[in-house]
Amino acid sequence: MTTLRQYNENTPQYFFYKDMHQKQSLDFVIKKKKQYSNLNNIQMNIHKALSLMDTFVDPSDPDLDVPNSIHAYQTAERIRKKNPENKQLQLTGLIHDLGKVLFNFGEENWSVVGDTFLLGYPFPKSIVYYETMKNNPDYNKYTNNGIYEVNCGLDKLNISFGHDEYLYQVLLQNKDKHKLDSKYWDIIRFHSFYPWHTGNDYHQFMNESDKNILQDVLYFNQFDLYSKEDDTEINDNVKQYYNDLLKEYFPNTLQW
Ligand code: FE
Ligand code: FE
């Protein structure tokens, strides 16, 4: 079996995370969340966003060397095999990375992709390439629970900015225009938050409902991981199946 998520030094991933860890400070995150809070970038349907992924290969992922649109269909198909009745979870697989359209708005790699981490709080060792966090302007700035209260809820946290938070905002602010339940927006919002969902850090900030989110994210995550041995074929029938799902759940143009 292939070993996934191996992060070695002096690889493209190392230099990507070094950049990200130097530049994603609390000030930066607050600024980006504000900049994208009113979604005045473009009007398009989800289908158009999916087609924009045809030319994009994620530079932060050591396992992925196919365009993101293929990753989208493969994630959805892996979910469909195990959950043939759960159309909303399949759709979540299909759209979970569409926040990467941030690239089209001029955002750099390090504010679009990669594992996310919490700002306004000490950096835990579960962060990938933790040693590069020493270049962060907020390194050693916070102690104990930092700027947060215990049990404040994940929603209150300032997590490094990227495609997770951005697509969550798109789904939230366009909620009258699509039929995907909010449970699935939360999976999308925290799917890259590895120090939390896999590293078991930051759990003191969770409230009761966040415990369900954690279970949902962990269940989803196994389908998001790419395997080169994966022979999931994306043919026209598969694409038609998802076309129909998109028409049913996302019939309208969205504000991005
Ligand atoms: Fe992602
Ligand atoms: Fe993904």
C-alpha cells in the first residue's frame, strides 16, 4: 500500500509550507476574511467553478498530480461506492475543493491550499513542518488559550485562510440558492484543519455540536486522500450522474 502524506524537507511542499507559515499571521487572516466577506468577485454556477479546476494541480499535496477536477470526481466516486444513497455527501466530495477558485482572484498558493492551523494561539507541534513556524510574526506571542475562551466553538476561531473558509462563506451566503444542508458546509470548512481533526489539538475550543462536525470531517477525510492505486474511472456516465446531481441541488448561479 502507498504511504500518503509523507512530507520531506527540500521538496516543493517544504518550500510551500515555509512560505505559508511565514505569511499567515493573525492580522493576515483577519484581513483576508474581511476582504472576502461580501463575495463581490464573480457570479457563476458550481459547474463553471468545477471546470476552472481542470487546469489546476494542487502544489501543497505530495500525493496528487492530477488536475483538481479529476480529484473532485474521484473523491465523489469513492464516497458513492460506500454511500450510494447519500447524494449530499457525494456532492460534498465533488465540490469540497472549489474554494480554490481563489487562484482566479490573484491569491497566492499559500493563502489558498495546504493544511490549516489556528492563529491567536500557540502553534502546536502537530502542524506539518512545525519548525518553519518560527518565522511566523506570531511565533511565541500567545500563551495558554491565547485569545480564545474554552468551549467558544470552532466558529469563533481564526484559522489560516484558504479554500476551506472561502467555500464555506460561498455556501453560507448563498444558502437560499442551493439545497445542500449546513452539515456539509462544516465538513468543507474544516477539511484541511489537520492539527485539529488528526493531530487532536485545539479540542478545548469545541462546543457540543462541534463534536459531530469532527466525526463528519474524519469520515469524509478518508475519501479525500488520493491513492495512485485508485482506479476510479471518470467517464461520461459518471460526469452525467454528477451533472444531474448539480442540477438538482445547485440550480442557480451563485455569488462568489
Ligand atoms: Fe482541500
Ligand atoms: Fe481535496
